Amino acid sequence: MFTTAATHNKTQSEQVRCLYTVIETELSQAQIQLNITRKRVKNINFRLKPYQLSVSAPYFVSDVDIINALSKRLDWVVNHHTELLKRHQQKQQLGGHHSNTSSKNGLSPIKLWGETQNRVMSEAERLHWYRYELQSVMPELFQKWQPVVGKVANETRIKKMSTRWGSCNTKAKRIWLSVYLPAFPLPCTEYVIVHELCHLHQANHSPAFWHEVKRSMPDYKRWHDMLAGKSGIVD
């Protein structure tokens, strides 16, 4: 039995997609975010940092070659990341040992979903971790609340916002959430999602808008007030 070139290419593409899914799943389980970029470089380069793997590849290298290279390095990445985190956290503990607040070296204790964590991070590391955690819960939360509100967002994104917790482009049906939200209890993020989805009913903050919010989330005021006590910047 003979196979055509088209059939062979289709089979190869499916295998590559499956392999990439496996890679993404393993990295996600290890709390590692994958970033792949094309650059003017000669080789495929890997850079592993806490919670992030950056891969830079030449423009002339195919996606198949990049995925295969990732697959060969996957075990090393996951195992080395564990050791990297241990060393990183040891350095953080040494740096923040004498203070429970922000120190001169830029490290500070953090909260995740309202609970104080037994670790300290720099601002950049904290925002990266918050972005990862928020990305992890957003699909499920939007799936939960869109039927309740009766509106569906076309796009959902994360942004570093210092003056607001969320925003909604009603024309594009695009909703942005603040990267700082994971510092607060999860219902705060749910409230912001409900709030922005309700703007797809009412583009203002009229009584009709707040009626939609209360109808969708009767206890919204508890979480609204918790966030309202902050300026948008997490202490």
C-alpha cells in the first residue's frame, strides 16, 4: 500500500501537534510557562528561569525541528527547574530573612489568592507568577460566569494595570483583567469577571448596570468593597 506525500505530511503534522500538547502539559504541571520566539540567531537556544522557559529559534528552522528539540530537552528542563527553584528560594530566604516587608534587595513576601505564601519574590517574579496563576483559572471562571451573566467575551487577556482591576472593550467584546488580582481571594477575580461581563449589557455604571451585577452575583458587594479598599496596587 502506497501513501501520498500529502497523507504523509498530514500524519506528520498531527504527530507534531500531539507532541507539542504533551510538552505543554508537562511544562504546565511543572508550573513552567513556555515562550517561543523567532530571532536572528544561528541555533535553537533555551533559557530556563523560575517558572519560565524561553526558546529562541532562527527564522529558517521549521516548527517541527523546534518541537523535536524541545522534546529532547523536556526531561532536563523539568528536572533542572526543580533544582533551580530550590536554589532560587534559598537565595530569597537569605535576602528576606531580616524583614517581613519589602527590603533593599527588592524582595518581599507575597500573597496568592488571599493567603500569605512562605516565600519572597522580586516584583518581576511576583508578576510572572500571578500571570501564570491567573491564566490557569480564567478559562474555567469565564465558562462559569458567562451563562450566568448571559454574555460571552470574544477575548480575555491579562494586563498590568495599576488603577483598575479590569476593563471591557464593549465593541470588540474584549475583557482585560489586572495581573495583580491573584493577590486577593479568588471570589474577587470572579467579581471582576462578572463586572466586566455586565458591561456587555450596560456600557456604563448606571443603576441598570448594577442591577445586572447584583442579579448575577448577589454577594458582589463583599468582593467589590475588598478591592475598593485598594488603589489597584497591591501592598
